[in-house]
Amino acid sequence: MNSYDHNPIVEMKDIEKHFGPVIALAGVSFDIRPGECHCLLGDNGAGKSTFIKTMSGVHKPTRGEIVFEGSQMNFASPRDAMEAGIATVYQDLAMIPLMSVTRNFWMGREPVRKVGPLKFMDFAKANEVTMAEMAKMGINLRSPDQAVGTLSGGERQTVAIARAVYFGAKVLILDEPTSALGVRQTANVLATIDKVRKTGIGVVFITHNVRHAAAVGDRFTVLNRGKTLGTAQRGQITPEELQDMMAGGQEMVALEGSLGGTV
């Protein structure tokens, strides 16, 4: 799928976010299209966390606009963003380690069956769907009753991603999904991102690791001190140039001028 033939699902236009006198975002423009992985790169303090929370409805922008599927949106809460189809997988994953994979997969959305006036969780359906969705992502669980705490970091990321995809995400925001993983687990998560992209979902991959971004990214936007320095497509910028832009090095000025927004 060529994502550049499609209109953006979400457009962030000149987004500013102020916390009193502190300017966390000072004019961020970014968009995500169906079936692409758009990497947002930035070092610590670049504004990535504030950006995520603004896109996903946690924060309201001080200035600028968010356009979702062609209409201006004002998400009142993260639930509004989720119901529209923007799913966020944070670093902490919001999972309960002692609970089963199935319980974590369905948390808050459990399928029910009725026996007379009583309602029970439909474990048979829940287990079947959980196993099938995880298998689609390349994870073959020993059992749906397996505790999430027994999974590797990469496998836990995959549970969260599979859950978002199953429940209808149009845009999947991944917050530093590979930051605490080893080489093998990182490779598994990057493979999962590739699978998700191929289903037509737009993936926003937030990271400070240029190599991980380069492995799966279709477009790359660099965030530095609350501003976007430009956007480039795969093949139009080298990992070394991206790294220099993130660091705010001397070469950044020349690159910023040549990119000048979306390339």
C-alpha cells in the first residue's frame, strides 16, 4: 500500500501547548496517513510526551488545530480520541502482570454471555480471540491463561498493540516501544509494527533511536525543543543526518533549510 496516495487520517497544524510560562510545544506540524509508519524522533526534553498527549486527547492545544479524517476535532478526553480510532500504547503499557493475557487484552471491554438474568464474561470467546490475534502478530502463547508478567517486554508490547488493532484503531501511537528491549525483542516489535502498517493502520512511532526508526519508518519528523524541524521520506535523509538534527548540531541548520516542512 502506498500511503502517499491517501489523505491524512490525522493532521496536527501548528500545535502549541503552554503550561503557564513554559512552552512545551512551540508550533508542531505533523500528519499520519493510512498504512504508513511515521517516526517522530527527538531527544529527551524535545516535547515528544506532550505531543503524544495532545494528539491522544489528554491535553488540549493552546493554539493550532487537529484535523481528523478531514474534520476539525476537539477531543475532550482520551476516551473521545480512542472512540474515534486513535489508540496509544505508552511505555508503562498499563497492564496488570498477575492477570492473564486474556484479561489484559479485554480489560474494560469483556465479551459477555447471558444465563437467564445473569451476565458472565464469555471466556471461551475471549480466549479464542486473544490467541488468534496474538498469533496474527507472530506470538504463539502457551495458553491464554498465561500471566502477562511471564511474557518478555517485546511480547507485552505486542499484547498492547494487538489489543488496539482488534478494537478498531485507525491510528496507533507507540511511545518508545523499543527503549527498554534487547536486540531480539526489539526486532520482534519492529516486525509487529510492519504487520500493523500493512493492515492499513497509520503508525506513529515515537523514539529517540534513529536505527530503530530507520528499520521501519516511511517518513521521519524531528522534534527539537518543542518544534518540528522538517519531515523527510525514506531515502531522502540519512540516519546520520537525522541524528545530527536531533542533537541540534551544526548540520541541522542546513538540513532544516533544505527540508523546510514536509518533503
